[in-house]
Amino acid sequence: MKATFSLLLFLILLTSCSRNNVEINNSLKKYFDENKADGCFALMDNGTGKFIVYNLARYRDSSYLPASTFKIVNSLIGLQTGKITGDSMVIKWDGVKRRVDDWNQDLTMYKAFRVSAVNYYQEVARRIGKDTMQYWLDTLKYGTRKIKTTIDSFWLDNSLKITPDEELGLVKKLYFTELKPFFRSHQETVKRAMLFENEPNYQLGYKTGWGFTERDHALGWVVGWIEENNHPYFFVLNIESDDHEFDMSKVRMKMLKDILKQLGFFEAKM
């Protein structure tokens, strides 16, 4: 009985500490409202462990297709298994004209990651194979870990899902090269591909994603980190809209930067 009571007290204290580290910031709702979108945002200060969150329930409890944020994991598995020999490895264009001009060419891993070329990573997934891919999803405990459909589309068709909280946790571990058992060098390779803005006052690394939910709503992601004064913060932005004309590629980055600016970034103050 005494041991049970001690365990219960410990769990209560742990839960209390966790709640004290979470700041619900409903002022961020305006960025979703002005774009007529639902979603959530979270930012973790690595130094203090403090979370700033808008829409905590969605952030913590709801799962969505990862879309192109899965390129983070697809890259790591490809590198670890030798199916990608390095970020300069070229996969030849198959000649099929796709909607994004940057995809319609021979691509290195580095370039394919940065232009988010679906065709490159579909070929990587085919080379990895379903059984090997499943092994690594299980090892990582990535999202729902489900490959219910074909090996080259399961991250795009709602077969596999992940919560915003899990997305943020994955990127945090990647930043600190703690995604075991992936080799440190492979994690560094993916981090380099994610670093889109390396400015004197800040560094911004991220991966975007864009897909469609089972309700045919546009679903967007931006997950990554921002570093100022050698101090990293980790973020995830999740956006959903039922508007088929929604300009996801433009809106998600504008929302991210507007939110980060409100929180004091980009001004060398953090």
C-alpha cells in the first residue's frame, strides 16, 4: 500500500510539473482565423522545457498523415540501409511530367529533399521495400506505424498517421542526433538538408508537408527548429482547410514566420 501511494504521489507531481511547463497561447488563433483554417502550433524552448501551444488537444491527441514530413524518416532509412549512398546520390528522372517543374529532372537526395520531390522518395521507398520499412517504423515507433497500402504511397494516403507532438519530438531528437540506432553522420546529412535559412542572427531548419485528409481537406505541416544565440527552439505547425483553392505552400510559411515573429524571433532578442 505504501509503495502504491508513493507511486501515485510521484505521478501526480510529474503531471503537475508537465502542466506548469505548458503555456496555452490563444492569441495565435488569429493566424488560423485570418486564413480560414483549423490547426495547432507548438514551440518548445529546449533550455527551459517550456511549451507554448495553441490548440493543445489537437497537438497532443489527433493524428494526421505525415505527407512530405515523412521525407525526414525516408531519408534516414534510405541512408542507414545504403539505398541512399549520400546526399549527392542521383536518381534519374523517369520522364513522367509532374506538377512541380523542379521534380522533372535528375535529382540528388539533397535537392530532392529541398524541393520535396515525391517521385524521388517514392523510388527510395520502393528500393527500401515494405518489410525493411516496417522494421524501421517499428524501431522508431513512428506514428501509427501502419503500412496498409503500397510502399510508395502509405505516407500520403492516410494509411500512416502521426500526431503533431510526435512530429516535434522526432525533430528534437534529430537535432541532437539522438535518433538511435541511426548513424550520427546520417542524421547530420538530413539536418543539413533541412537548414533553409542560415542567417547571422538565426538559423531556421524545417520540413514542410502537404496532403489531403480522409475528409478531402488540405492538410499542411511545417516542423523544425529555430536557433538564436546557439539556443534551439523546436516547433510544429499543423494546418487544415476545406477550401480546395487553399494556397498551402504560401500560407503555411507565412503563418509560421508571423507566429515566430510575434513570439520574439528574427529580431536578435531571444
